[in-house]
Amino acid sequence: MKENREDIELGKFISLILRHSPETIGITLDENGWAKVEDLIEGINRARKRIDFDTLERIVKENNKQRYSFNDDRTKIRANQGHSIEVDVELAESIPPKHLYHGTSKRFIDSIMDLGIQKQSRQYVHLSMDFDTALSVGKRHGKPIVLKIDSIRMFNNGHKFYLSKNKVWLTDSVPVEYIVIQSNNQ
Ligand code: HQG
């Protein structure tokens, strides 16, 4: 099912809370990034946005990028990746594919080709499995450009890679030597 507009708006608010600033609604996350579902629902309602458990369940299920997970008994919820706050979401260390892609803005290229891809405010650098996903990530920042990453060579040289539950590849940083600028095809 495609998400409706209110669910998309609520989802953005939930991402803000679970990835960056739970204090916005006066709640806390535990060391593994979990919020109590009850706290999240009460906090969002205190912020004058309406949500109940059924709506939250629908958002978790239908979110276009599968950004959130419940624990087994659905008493806790967390974001699968994308955090700026220091939490340990128990990411799976994995062997990456031969290549991964990073979408960014053209205006960052000089700096990236100087310093490499850095995680900036988030816990990790985010990499995509395919060119088109990376292109849409890049568009969020302005005129997009896609960088192809020699991920298996990075891995073989000792860099760790993690695959989040919603299939985003994460790593600490990408040094310049592993980056190839792509034009508009793969
Ligand atoms: C850039 C979204 C200058 C980097 C997406 C990026 C993703 C540099 C920006 C997830 C740099 C950081 C993450 C350097 C990196 N000099 N700029 N040395 N190194 N940058 O938002 O990867 O929809 O923190 O290229 O789909 O854009 O929210 O990272 O442009 O998966 O679920 O600094 O967020 O997911 O921007 O996006 P971000 P991102 P959601």
C-alpha cells in the first residue's frame, strides 16, 4: 500500500525523533536506539499531532524505505539507520558488493575529492546498492551527482561495512582513492 500524505508527514516527524532529537517530544531512547511505543505515541500527541497505535503500525509497515522497526512484542520502536545521536542499533557487519553508490550534490564534489566522503552529522556514511537510489539521495542536496565506490577493494583493505535492516550500506568514511565520479549512467 502506498502511504497517504498524513502518514508521510508523521513519518518525517518520527524520523526526526528517533534519529536526531527525541527531546523534541520529551522522550529518551535507550542505548540501542529504542523508544517505548507508549512514550512515542503520547509524546507525538502532546506535540498536537494525532497518532494512535494502529496508525503507527501502518506507518512502520508501509514506510517507503522501511525506516523503522518494532521489537518482537511491539512495545519498543527504533529507526533502522540514519541516526545523528550515538546509539548502537546492532548493525550487521557484512561483505559489500563489488560497487556501491553515493549520491551527493555537485557543490560538494571538490571537498569530497579532497577529503573523501565523511559522515558529517550522522553516525555513518550512507551508500546505496544502485545508481538510481543514489541519484534520488543526491537530489535532496541540490544538483545531484553520483559517485561509484570501489567497495570490495575498501573491504579487502580493512574497511568495515554494515548493512542496516532496511538494506542501506553504511561505513565510517570513504577515502578519495575508492571514489569514481559517474556521469549519468552506471
Ligand atoms: C556530503 C536519507 C563536503 C554527503 C538518504 C552528503 C540517505 C561532504 C552530505 C540518508 C563530504 C551529508 C543519508 C565532504 C560527505 N565535503 N560534503 N568531505 N563528505 N559530504 O543527509 O548520504 O530518506 O547526512 O555527500 O536516503 O545525503 O532520511 O547524508 O551530501 O540514506 O531515510 O554531506 O538519509 O535517508 O548529508 O543521506 P546527509 P546523505 P532518509
